[in-house]
Amino acid sequence: MTPLHSCAPIASTVVRVRTGAVALTAAGMLMVLMGIPVLAQDSDPVAARVNGVEVRQSDLAIAEEEFGSNIPGNTSADKRDALISYFTDMILVARAAEAKGMGSTTEFARKLSFAKTKILMETMLQAETKAAVTDTALRKVYDEAVKEMGKEEEVHARHILVETEDEAKIVLAELKKGAEFEKLAKEKSKDPSAATNGGDLGYFAKDQMVPEFADTAFKLPKGQLSDPVKSQFGWHVIRSEDKRMKPVPEFDAVKPQLVQYVVRNAQAAMIAKLREGASIEKMPAPEEKK
């Protein structure tokens, strides 16, 4: 069996898990210390027993959700073994701590209270966001977001960047004589990406470029070359490749971002409402001892 902490001590393994996992681990330890099985139903089979303490499938599911990709193993069986190994170590160490009276200290009680409060907070936030994330809510945010997107112009351009105006004039003269833009960009441009893309900047909005460059690029007719343009990076010769209105992304392509937005808003709204009706007192920090 591959232990979950095979590459680091147990404490390091716990620290790597996001904050919520630490809280769940603390609560899990309390249940272990009190000998309370979690969800002890036939539908929640026992995965292991450690000195008589049962580890159920639901326990593994909680740990798997918290550890995510940090669980070692290539197969589901390997990952399951790693989680069982982690629970085994956690239970044994928790029992050892209990035997030394560590579960009876004021510090432990405060940490346990913090863990309980945090779990309750996370559970409430999850319930609130689950109710908020509906297809109707996501569609509303999507429609509002894309309303303006189709009105934003984008330009597709190439450029050759050189140090001086005289160099830029030479480059422009060569281009007007029929030199291939992409080849000249690879040879003479000091833009590091020009060596591989021939000076191609792709499509960009006006606010994505420095003003001097953007103003010229957006005024250029398609297929035309610019006079030398100075910016903070040097001197540019620009060729306009195409112009278009910024395309609107498909709903499914941006759905994960929409979900995150709705979740954050729902959580923020709930917390703001709770704060409005709360009595909150902030005490002055204790004076430092000299």
C-alpha cells in the first residue's frame, strides 16, 4: 500500500491540502477520538478498521475531494489504498495524542471550535451557491456580458520592431520594393517572438496595445503599411492584416467562468446580508510588552 505521505511527513501532507481540508481533518479526528462512525449505514460500507475504528467510504470520499490531484497512484485502486493509508496514520497518531492528553488542552479546544465553525461556514456557502447556480442565472450573466462584446473592434496586424527611425525607414523601403514581411520580421525585428511568428500579433483590441501603436494600427486600411511609429519599445513598421468585430464566445466555452462569477456573487451577497444584521465589535489590539 502506498502511503499518502510517501514523499513527506504526515504534517506536510496535511499542510498541502487547502484550508478546508485541515478543518475537515480536525473534525474527523474528533469523531475518531470519540469513536463516532460517520454515516454508518449499509449504503456507506466500511473501507478499513484501525484498532477497531471504522473508516467508511464516505470518509475516503471527503478526503479525496480535499486532496484532489495530490493523491498518489495511477489507478483508482492505488488512490483508494493511499487514502486508507492516510486515514490509518491519522487515526494511530490521533490515538497517541489522546493517550498523552493532548485532546484535553485549551489550545485543542480552541482549534476544534475554529474547525467546527469553518466547516459550518463552508457547508452554508456551498448550499447557498448550489441554489444560486442555475441555468437561468448563468444565461443572464452571459447575455449581459456578451451584449457589449460584439461592438468591440479588433485588428489583426504584423509588425517589425527596430531600434531607430532610420532602421525603420530602411525596413519600410524594402517592404515597398516587395520584400516578404514575414521573412524580414524574422531577420530584423527585435521582438523576440518575431523569430517564430514573423511579427504576427494576431487579433487584438485597442486597449491591449500601447496608444501610439494602437492608434496607427486601427487607422490602417487592410493590407496597408504604416510609416515608422515610435513607442516605448522602439520603432515599428506595421501592416494591417484584417479587421473584425470581436467574436462572442459560445456559452459552453465560458460556462466555468460564469459559474465562478455567480458563485462569488452569491456568497458575497449572503455574507453582506448577514453582516448588516450582525453586532460586530472590534477590540483594540493588546499593547506590546516592552
